[in-house]
Amino acid sequence: MDKPKVLITDDDDDVRSQMRWALGTDYEVLLAEDRASTLDVLKRERVDVVTLDLGLPPSPGDTREGFLALGEMLRFDPLLKVVVITGQGDKANALNAIAQGAYDFFSKPVDIDVLKVILGRALYLSRLERENRDLQQSWRFDSFEGMVGTSPRMQTVFEAIRKVASTDAPVLVVGESGTGKELAARAIHRLGARKGGPFIPINCGAIPENLLESELFGHEKGAFTGADIQRQGRIEAAQGGTLFLDEIGELSLALQVKLMRFLQERQIERVGGRKTIQVDVRVICATNADLCKAMVEGRFREDLYYRIGVVVISMPPLRERDGDIPLLAKTLLQRLTSEQKRALTFNGKAMGAMEIHPWRGNVREMENRLLRAVIMAEGNQITPADLELEGPFQPDQTMGLAQAREGVERQWVERSMARNRGNLTRCAEELKISRPTLYELIDKLGISRK
């Protein structure tokens, strides 16, 4: 087996020679004398650990160049373990280096036995992290069309997508905001016979009603004020591919009639035009609204519902995806840290806080909180504060029994309400108390019933 590689960065030739001699039995020792040569070595070699003297030329009398080198190394390879060398009594610089991502430090004069222990620990951790990253990357490539999840609910979704992708049947994807409805639609497109054609999305709720008809069907020159040119609509643009109508429940009744006619006849007329245009597209719709309720209230046409919902795929909220929160959080963190070129992990309290958070914004909320944490985290671990999440309640010896009990009761009730989306009947059943008792508890703790 090849020896692990350690890079010694020091401007003192005697120190470099001493380190090469002392470590040569266990390591392949690489040498650099300044910031530029350090980066050159890292670009050529797969280095596991670096020892870095902060006093480097052209200003060996201070630590500026050393800290610049530390930052560049970790941006180049966030998993690199850098052990900083400091002078005796120079604890402030050592702690500053740790805060900026260094793995550890040791003081001059170098005690080789202590150094070997530090390097051994750093090497072990480096290999664990790289193996974990490689496994996650390998797993990600085997993931289902970019969607992460091992929970039974998500496996049901994946199986439904596989089945429906091989057909041309209209699909309605339902679920709360942020659950990945568009990801599901794109997966259906990529796995189907139309994958070589375009995927054209349009959010029906994001475009003013007076412009949406033109956006969908296109318009002829002079059709209305401001229509200076002929314009193709999204339906035409999806020719040979897939049209994704997000928030379909926001369509006006008049546009629902026109969309229904298109779905029946597979032809359209542009606004202000008389020419009939044949269009061959697959239609996938999505909504976070209750269309059955909308039909009862007369806001959504029943015939259109059954036309677009030949197959209905329900995307589960994150709080109902058993076991997926840690997996999804780690996968998202890996991507975000790679993009931001930072080496970060979760501390135990952060993961605990994420597992009890209700995630009303689902995966989108998690991604936004993680991006903020990656940008704002001070150290090399993400805390609940970085995520703007409160950790689980922890009673301590300074509390009285009543205060500790109230804290535990609040945590259990709020968790149950989040899991059951505010359904107090199900909360009472889950907590094994009567509904009147639950109401009294909620009022006593000052918890909102919404």
C-alpha cells in the first residue's frame, strides 16, 4: 500500500530536512517553502495532511502570509487537514488558525513523538471524511433522478414516477410548497420517451391573469396594446416535449375552459389569431391547493380535474418522511459546502434540532436554512443557532421540578402538533390524553392552536 503523503511547508531548510528524516519511514514527505510552492504541490499530488509554519516569505516575521496560505489550501481542498506550527506562547495565532479551519497546532521546538500522534489522528480523520464523501457521491449518482429519500413514502413516489414515465398519460403532482413537485415532473420527463424534447415550466400563480393567456398560448402581432411582434406561447415551445403547469389551481375559469379544449383537441390558436396550430406535448400539472375542495366551491372545473389527473402523485411533506431528514441534510450540506468552498459538519445539537423542527417549508426551507448556516457559521461545525433553530429542551439542575416539567410538556405538545399539522384530535390520541386535557395544556402553556 502506498504511504500517506504529508506536505511540510516551512521556509527553514533545516526544519524541512529534519521533518523529512523523522517522518520518512511512515510517510511520503513532500516539501514547500512558501505559499506558491505549497499550492503547486497540492495541485500535483493527493496530499492527506499539511504542516504549516505561519511565518512564510516574503514576510516571515509575521503571520499574514501563513494565514493566506491556510485559506488558499482549504479553499482548494476543504477536506485537507492542516496542522499549524506556532512559536512558544503564541496561543492567540493558534486559536485563530483553528477558527479558520486548521485541524490542530503544535509549538516549536517540534517534539517528533507528539507530532506523529497529531499527524496520525489527522490522517485517520482525513481518510474517514474522504471515504464518506466518495460513498456519498457514489450514492448520489445512484439516487433517483436527483431526489433523495429512503423513506417508504418517497420510495412509493419513485415507483410511481417509474411507472408513469413510460406512458404519455397526464400526471397531476400534489403536495405542499417545497416538497419537490417540479423535481418529480422533471424526473418523469427525463425517464420518458420525450426526454430529447424540451421541458417547459410555467408557474400559473406567478403571472398576472391578464398576461397568462398570452404566456400560455402566444399572441399575434397587434392582438392587444403592446403586442408589437408575433410571440410563441409556452404550449408551442414545448412541442415534442413536456409542458409543466405549476400551481394549476390558480387558473381562472375562463383559462380552464381554454386549457381543457387544448387537452381534448391537441391544438391551439394564438391570442388574436385564427390559425389552428397542432401541438404534440405531454402535460404534467402540479398544485399545493385542494382541488377537490375547489371543485365543490366552483373554482375548478371537474372535467379539467379528471383530464389532468389521470395519474396523481402525492409528494409527502418532509415531516412525514421517516429517516430522511438526516440523509437529506447531509446531502444538501455536502453540495452547499462544495459550492461555498468550506469544510463544515453538523454538531450533535444541530442534527437533533433539525429532526424535531416541523419544516413547514419542507425541503426548500431546509436548503435555505443550510445555505445561511454555511455562509454565517463561525467555526467548522454548524450549530442550531447557525440554522436559526432552537435545540431540544434540556432540563438542568438549576430548574425547579415545575419548570422542567413545563419545558418537557411544551416540547412534546409542539412536536405532536407539528407532526399532525395542528389536528388536535390526532395529537390527543398520540399523546394518550383526552382532547379536553390537551386543550387545557395548550392554554396553560400559551401554545397557539393554529
